[in-house]
Amino acid sequence: MLHSLSVMGFEPVLITPNSPRDATRQIHYYIESGIPVILSLTYPDDKAHAVTVIGHSIDVTASFCINERFFPDREGTPQPRSFCRSSDLISYFLVQDDDGGPFRKLYLQNTGVEPKDGEPPIPCPAILKGHYDPQQGPHPLLSAILVPFPLSVLLDGETAEERAISFVGSTTALAGAPIPNPTVVRTFLQLSNSYKEQWGTDEGRPVCVGRHIRKHLLSKWIWITEVADAKGLFPKRRAIGEVIQDAASYAVQIDTES
């Protein structure tokens, strides 16, 4: 499968999730980017199976998992910033399954427990429902996530989002500027030309900012992290800011003080 994706012009990347929540977050980055994700499932009898994720649900009544972080201000005093992720609202994924039919629902049983540093990954039970769904025994475990990266994309979604959170938290703390509590982030990959076209339409975005973005030289692929107020996310789902990163860059620390 890896070889086939390479021949098709992709850069396949294999991800081993640490927990059901981590798996949901990892899959979410690429589904939001329009990239189908292949899941490797393992049954108790060692039978292996693969399904392709093509979409996900949004549960507006779900609760966010809020992560409070601290960033120093100009005097070095830690300032709290609360972040959460839009992937917390996913209840199931839509998958194509050659064994059970199209548009099945795949649920990842989230225990709410995350492994600490050095601890082994927490198993990710996967429940498939819909269509040709026979009465089956034990559910499979999600063992790996295969993402067909476009060529020249070196930065993964998790790193891009973590850098965006650090950037927003650090710069607002240094500037003494408040941000929504909590702040929700959504990260996805996009062609830079398509992104520039969006700034050419009248959707309430600042015209002067759009003019500068369209003139700016960007790499072919960019990571975009939308920043929004979690309390006012629905029904309009309007972002209050965006962090843009070069998808061909390396995972290095961003300088927020210069």
C-alpha cells in the first residue's frame, strides 16, 4: 500500500495514535484538508482490515477538552491561556469499507485518559456501524493511520497546530492582549493559491489584509490554523484570526519575541 501511494505521487506517512482522542485529532487534520485517510484495523484473531475515512460528524452539543497553558509576559510572569480543538466535536467518522459497504460510521471509544510521557499507547477500539453490519464479536483496534501526504509537505498537522497555539499564546501574553476563554483552533492543509482566492471575495474579511496576502509569496501548500471563540462558535462558525505556516518548513521553534 505504501508503495502504491508513492507510485501515485504521494508521500505516505504512517502514524501510530497514542489514544482514541489523539487518533481523532490526527484524522481530523487531514479530513479537514480534503485528504482521505486510510485506517489499519486489527481484530483479536489477528485478522487485519483497512477502511478509508472520507468525512466526519459535528456534534454541536459536545463538550470541549480544555487545555490551560501558561505563557510569560514582558515581565516574565506566566499568563494563562485556555485552548481546545474543533476535533473534540467529532462523534464518528464516515468510512468506505469494501467489506461492509459504503458510508459506514466508525466510532472511536474515547476513555478520556491520555498516556503520560514514557507510557505505552492506550488501545483505540473502533466500532463500525451501518449497511452490511453482521453481528460480530469483539471490535477491532485502530493500529495505524496512513496519510497520503502531497509531495513537498514536510510539516505534519499536529506540529503545525502546536506551533500555532504556542504562537498565539506567546504573542498575546507578551502584548498583554486578551483572547477568548477558551480559544478553539482548527488546523488544515490548503493550496496557497486557493487560500489567496478566498481573500479575493467579500466575506467580511479586511480588504487591506487580503491585498497583502495575495501579494505575498507563499509555498505551494500551507497549513492554516483558524482561531475562534469556543463559546460563540455556532451557528456561524466564524474565526477571529488565522495562523499561516509554510508546509515545506521544518518543525523548529518559532521566535515570538523579535
